[in-house]
Amino acid sequence: MPQGTTPASHRGRAPDLSGQPLLDVRGVTIQYKTQAHLVTATYRVSFKVLQGDRFVVVGPSGCGKSTLLKAVGGYLAPTEGEIRLKGEVVTKPGPDRIMVFQEFDQLLPWMTVLENVMFPLKTTGTLKGKAAVERAMHYIEKVKLTEFANSYPHMLSGGMKQRVAIARGMAMEPDILLMDEPFAALDALTRTRMQDELLALWDEIRFTVLFVTHSIPEAIKLGSRILLLSPHPGQVKAEINSVPRGQENSNEAAALGREIHDMLFADQIEGAPNVANAIAGH
Ligand SMILES: Nc1ncnc2c1ncn2[C@@H]1O[C@H](COP(=O)(O)OP(=O)(O)OP(=O)(O)O)[C@@H](O)[C@H]1O
Ligand SMILES: [Mg+2]
């Protein structure tokens, strides 16, 4: 085990033994082989996501959050451990897991909003014709973009493009929505609004989401459960429950924020203060 890390501590909700978890990540180590090096991105990471969880992974830059999400998506294979979705080992990408990325350019620029949202429905053979249009329009309405259905991506703001990407993901009605810092490139006001909209959507649809962020306030606001990863290589530091919905500005949330910060940086290596600064803010 690499030095400078503490064993994972667990508190909060007891494991649900009545049913299997929707997503079960067990002892997952992921390495990248480059010509010169073998980079260990995550080391023996384990967690379980239950149906309807808003499960947030938080950790400093480079700790392997995106790597983990890509592995859940089936784009990367673990070198050790396994990832199961509904009991089945994940070996490749599938329409049951849809990713939403940080970048604003994840839409196809030559397609309208409606065409973009319909695209995966059609290419995966999930729906076609009128049924695809109806499904797409339903989710476009959910993200409040009905009047922009026939607009092209270049006519939209960054926040609007992210809402299209979310609608596109949700229209597939995946078992789990994988979101990799989807709001990180937005201005603070838009980011807050998008967080509120995501929570409102969750209230309505109760989808399961695995959300990656390096922002502690965002993790507390959005998450029902929060997984803390240590700096590179990412190891589980703790898995905790967040504060109740709508309590993100409470004293309890502030105390939880400090607790998370202290846990994440308990083993901070001297000479790397920029990592702490990067994670403390939005
Ligand atoms: N394709 C790759 N080839 C080699 N190393 C990689 C590759 N992608 C990521 N890494 C390395 O794996 C580690 C984890 O990277 P990852 O992108 O998963 O981190 P992250 O937690 O998402 O960081 P950030 O918060 O900056 O997005 C880093 O050390 C990174 O340099
Ligand atoms: Mg990342």
C-alpha cells in the first residue's frame, strides 16, 4: 500500500443487505501504461451505489476521479478488482451507463438540440421515429429548453449546452448517469442554478447518479453520499452521508465541509499547497 494514506473509514448508512447494489465497485486498481511509466491512477477503490443514490466522488486533481468514471462507463478495464452493474461485470460501454462531461463541446455542432438528444436513442436502436422525438422532447422540456429544440449548439450558452447534454443522457433512461464535473466550466451563478435544476430533476425522476467533483460545497449540496479519495493514486479515505436536502448552507453543512477538508488533507504532502487551494473553492 502506498505510504501516507489512512485506511478507509465508514460511517452513516448501513449497507443495504435486502437487495444488491446497483453499482458495485470492488477493489479497483487502474493503471495507465505509458512508454516510460506505469501510472497507478486508483488503488483498490471500493464503493457501492444504491438505486436512487446521488453518489458523489470528491478528491483532488489527479486522484483518479475521471479514470474511475471511465472504468464504470466501460471505457477502461481495471488491472485489479471488478465493477458490477446489477450484478453483471462491466466489460464494455453500454446504453445502461451514460456519461456527461465537463466540456461544452460534447454536442454535435451540425445537429439541432432535438437531433442531438435523439442521436443516441437512434444509434443504439433504443427508439426511432415519433417515439424518439417524443422521448427527446420530454427531456428537453425537463431541462427547460423546449423553445430551443431547433437551435444549433453554437446558438446556445455554455449552461444551455450542458443542459442539452444532460437531457441527451437522461433521454436514454440509463441505469446510472455518470457526470464528470459537468458544471466546472460554468460561471458561479449558472453553476448554482444548474445544481438546483439537477436536484429538481432528481426530485421528479429519482434517477441514480454518480457525480464527480473536486468542489467540497458542490459535493455536500448535490450528494446523498460522498466518497472521499486521497491524492494520487486515489484511495478511499471515507464514505459519508451528506446533510439533508436543502441544508447546504446550514452550520451542519459548514462543519461537514471542514471535516471533509481535514480528512482529504490529513496526509497532505508538504510543498503541494496548490492542491488544497484548488479543492477548497468552487
Ligand atoms: N491516458 C492517460 N495516460 C497516462 N496517464 C493518465 C491518463 N489519464 C490520466 N492519467 C493519470 O492518471 C491520474 C488520474 O487522472 P484523472 O484524470 O483520473 O484524475 P482526476 O481526479 O479526474 O483529476 P481532475 O480533477 O484534474 O480532473 C493522473 O496522475 C493522470 O496523470
Ligand atoms: Mg477529471
